[in-house]
Amino acid sequence: MRVKDDMNILLTSAGRRTYLIHYFRAALNGRGRVHASNSEYSPALQQADEFVITPLIYDPGYVNFLLEYCIKHDISAIVPLFDVGLPVLSQAKRTFMKHGIQVIVSDYSVTQICNDKWKTKQFLDENGLTGPVTFPDIHEAKKGVGEGRAAFPLIIKPRWGMGSIGIYSAGTMDELDVLYRKAVKTIFNSYLSYESMSDRSRCVIIQEKIEGTEFGLDVVNDLNREYAATFVKEKNGMRSGETDAAKTVHHPGLEQTGKKLSQSLKHIGNLDVDCIILEDRAYVLDMNCRLGGGYPFSHLAGANVPAAMLAWIEGRPADKDHLKVEYGIQGIKDIVPCILKNYQGNIA
């Protein structure tokens, strides 16, 4: 396919991911503009070349709003950055493609496996991968403890969860009861309520607590769902449920785990994976089929998934150097205050 003279990219639900604005702009190298959208004003919007405030993702007019914006601004591709938006935009891929706009998002079935932590556990079991012992509700958890299939401490978390919202650790049955109710209340007082409404009685899962060395993986597939690379990072710090500091490492076992996930899941683009190694065994905790909060540490070490994506969008092979990292690169996120320009309404 001929390389386009220009290529405008829209990053949806951009939030505070200003670094992704810069990564995509550098990858475009003057050949196009980086647009960003969000339902509230956010730092990433003012870093973009152009931005738009959208309706909420579950608003009936959300997809048409984005489509009209993309047509007006000659957008070539959309890169969604928020778990809640992935299934919505996945179902709308054909609508955008009719207008020559690619949505870089996995199939709807893949978004359902990744967004639903109970389905994640079932997927891992079916494909010979290991996750923590997991119960779909409090009754099953209590039964599991009584039968010796699990022991305290137990982790309580939203089934359709993101970040650190509604996650608690229970050390006793009494704490399990109290914190389970607290998790349910937290869910329905937040945006997690959207997906959780589909199964209110099982909107919280309970897992055994695995304590070991924490790692993050970027598992990269091309747009044809074929495996491209796995980048492994050892986590050194967390903040609000997101990786705050990490170091790239060579770990053949986790690289193999990434490859197996790729071939079993058949996602598109980046898969953000949380793992723990305990006694030489890899436990997969979470999967997010998008560029995640740990990706910058791969980028700092030489990877360039945005550039690879742009090549694939044009039907070209990605530069092999963009799918490699240098090992031993330690990174940490910075907090840089900024003046809000063109401020509109609430702040995300």
C-alpha cells in the first residue's frame, strides 16, 4: 500500500496520557495531526494538535458524534485508550470503516474477556495459563475457604474494574462481609456501574492473594492478530492502580507467556498484562487490550508501538527496531503541573 501523504490520528478517552500524544506525534513526523477526545477537559487534550469534548461513552449519540468529527477532520485511524470504550468502538468498527476510518481495537469477544475478570479467569483456565484462584461471588468464596480451596487474605475487586477502584484485602470472614458490601457500593457510585449492571449479583469477584514479584507485559500483535513482540517490565512502584516505576528485563518465561496469550486471545495492537512470579510460576492477574499505563517504560527502552501501528495502518511491515527494547532501562513517571488552556467545564 502507498504511504499516505498525511495521516490524522484520534486518541479517544485521552485523559492524562499526554505522553501518548507526544509518541504518536513523533511517529507521524510531520505527516499528520494528533487529535484527542475526552468526555471532560483533561491535560492530554491541550497537548493534542486538536481536541474535542465528547458525550459520555454510553450516550446513544457517542459513536455518531465521533464519526462526524472524524469525517470532518479527515481522521485515518482511531486508537481507543479506555477500557469502557473498547467494546463500544469494537462494535462500531464497520461503521467507521465504511468511511475509510480504521479503529485499532480488538474484536468484541476479546474486549469482553479482558474487561470481565471472571471471563479472564475462565479464558486462562481454558488455555493452560495460570491465574489466582477466583470466585465469582461471596457465597462461592466462603464455600471455597471452608473446603480449603483458598485461604485468607483474599482480594475483593470489581468484576468489571479499572485502576484501583473498589479493591480491598480481607483477612477474616467478617472483613470479607464488610468489604464486599463496600466494594458493591463503590461500584455503583462510579462509572464501573455501566458494565456491572449486566450482573448485579456477581459484579464483585474474590481472589486469592498472590505475593511475589510483579511484572507488566506489553504483548503486541499486528492488525491481522499475528504475534509481533512481548516487552517485560519488572514493576518498582504503583500509583492509583497504575505502574509508576518499572525496569525492562529479559525474562524468557514471561516472554513465552506473552506469546501464548497472543496466539490464544488473538487481540489487535497492544495487550497490557499484569503478572506475578511466585516460586518460578507465572500468575496472570489482569489483561487490558489497549495501550496501558505501563507502556511508557517499554517506549523509554526503545520500543515504538505507535510507529508500528502507523505502519500497519498503511499496510506496511513495522520496523523491527520498533519491536525491541533495551534491557535494564529503569523508568519512573513524573508529575508536571501545567496551566489549563481553553478550559471547558469539568476536569477529568
